[in-house]
Amino acid sequence: MIGAVKSYDPRRGSGIISRDDGRPDVMFYANELENAGLASVASGERVSFDVKTDLALKRSFAVNLTRL
């Protein structure tokens, strides 16, 4: 999937991505930035990602982030 970073708060260690396909926004966590070798991302920055769903929490979040 592709989208744009809507916000990122390094103090909280989480952010939100707005999806290009119009589906609901998805959260991402600081550890996914680290996994991608990124120190930080800025609002409006374009990224590709996969969506993983945690059935126990009933939430989806972005994984495998890549800066475009």
C-alpha cells in the first residue's frame, strides 16, 4: 500500500498514515521506523507499507515501511 504520513510523535513512538486508497488511516510504531533504517519521518512524507492486523487487539497497523 502507499500513503502519506499524517503525523508522527517521537515522544509517543507512534504515528498515523493516511492511505491513498481511501481506506481508514493506519497507525505505525517507532520500531517499524527502526526496522526500515529510518530515524524519523515528517508529515506529508510518502511511504509504502503493509498492513498487519492484531486479532487480539482488533487493530491494524503499518509494517514494512519504506520511504518513497
